[in-house]
Amino acid sequence: MAVDPGLGGTVGNPRERTVTTPDAQVRWTAVEHYLGARQATTYRLSPPGSHPEVTYVVGDGGQGIALHVELTGRHRPPTSPLPSVIIDTIAVHGMRMARIRTTQEPLLRDFHDLLNAIADRIITHDRSLEQAFSETVRAWSALLGRSRDIGAAKRIGLMGELAVLGSVAAAHGWSTAVDSWIGPEGEEHDFGLPEVDVEVKTTASERRRHVVHGLGQLSPAPNRDLWLVSIQLTRGGGHGRTLSDCARAVRRNVSEHAPSLVDRLDHKLSASGWRPDMPDDERWHLRSAVVPLRVDGTVPRLDESAVPPEMRDRIGDITYTVDVTGLPPSGGAPSALTDISLP
């Protein structure tokens, strides 16, 4: 047995260490020791047998550090708004795990604190990875006075989801609509309606070209139909809607018709990147009619069959673009997907 520097406990296998400190965090002195010795080490931060499994890895990519968080069910990793922080998907001992790492080696000490903060929120405060990452980044951004804006692609993507949210509410009521909006909670698809799953894709281009994240995003769950909703927006000048206009309109409706769900809606809006004080002066309106497509043989997509089984553990993530320009709306669309407009 070897004494683990900085933790005050004993460890066995140098590749598998369990942190027993009450706050389940790794001390920088221990990380610095192994980085200096060029020794790869893994600390399990979450209690044995608990899920999701959370591990802190020293020596990731040579001299780097990373946080690995188990992806349970059909959860997918959040998208990082920080150019120096990368989140991808890897396979570890048969588990799908999100890996959070940085490209900036000179900032490893500060990045270490960020990873500890994320891990603490997951393990101690029972937050999901999506929640823990977004809350940590939001808190650090507020503390440092950084811009709290989100990129244009994420902005219009959220507008598209809010448009579908309003359409679901018209068909099923606001309570069902808020409950069914599961994308901000890290689920594989954006909406889980009583009868089908829905993936919303929004673009500002003249063609219906949409970015797909991962092999599972356009893969139907067993015994469930999956619908792809293709939305095109264009800048609307003084007559369009801003993201804040849409978010506030949805919030007013939920406050009126399902007041007990306002806090849950607020959390989902926050997890999606929107905040009431966010700079917002871009106005948009629908460029064309919304096109709902049943994900079947007519919709271009990749699934797990696109990657040989022996290669899947060696490919961390796949992002690709589909073009559904010219495809007609599929027949038999659910009523919640037949009359979509910006709220």
C-alpha cells in the first residue's frame, strides 16, 4: 500500500484510488505530485456503488487532468461555452462517460478548482452533470464579470425549443409541456411527449441544414417514434421576436396556467443558457413553415451501425450535419407538432 500525498490515506492500485475525504475533492498538492512524477492516477470521487460515477483523472492526455462523469441512460454531455474547456464522450470500463478537459496547460491549477466545484455539485448537492457544469460556469462568470451572453446558434436553438414548447402546451396543457421538455435536463432528445419523442433543430440558413450531436440524437428509443422538427428562422428587424420575448411569454403563460411549475421552468431556461439580464437585441421570425419529419428511412442520419463494434470504444464523439431541404412533412404528425410559431 502507498500513502496518497495530499489525501492522508492509503491506496492500493495506483490506477484506481478512492477519495475518502468528506467533501470528495482532490487536493492540488496530490495532483501536482503525480504531474511532476509523470504518473497517471485516477481518483474515484463518488461513493462506491453510487451513480453517476465521478472520477478525477491525472495524466489524461499525457500531462493533463480531467473529470469523468458517467452518462446514465440516454443522457448526453453538455456543450461547453468556453473555448478552452472541451467536453466529449469516452468509454471507460464499458461505461459511457463525459470527459471534461482543458486545452490550456498553463491554466491547470485553475482548471483543477473548476473540476472540484463541478464534482462537488454532483456528489454533495445531487446535481446532474448539465446542472453542475452550467451552475459552476455561471457562478464563475458572474464573479469575474464576464459576458453572460450565449452564441447565436444556441440562441436560435432555444427559440425553436420554446416554439415547440408552446405548441405542446396548446395540445396538452402547460403542465404536460413543461414536464415533457427534457432536453435541458441532459436527456437524449428535446421532448418526451406521451406518445412520441421529439428532436428540435433550428437554423438561420436558407437550407435546412442541421447539426447532429452524437449517434443517438436521431436514434428512436425502442417502441417509440422519434420526430425531427425542422425550423428555419430569419432576422426580423423591428417586427421579429427576441429570445427574451419568447422566454418571458412562455414564463407568463406558465405562471398563469401552471404556477407550481414556474421554478422548474426557470431552472430549464437557465440550464439552456438564458437569463433575464442577458443582452438580447436580435429579432427573429419564421423564414418558412415548420417541417415535422418522422425519423425513418427518409431522414438522413447516422446510428451505431455506422461504426464497427470493435472501433466504438476508440471514437469519443461524432458530430455531423444533415440536410433535409425539400423533404415534405411526414404524414400523421402529432397534434403538438402541427401548429408551431414563436411564442
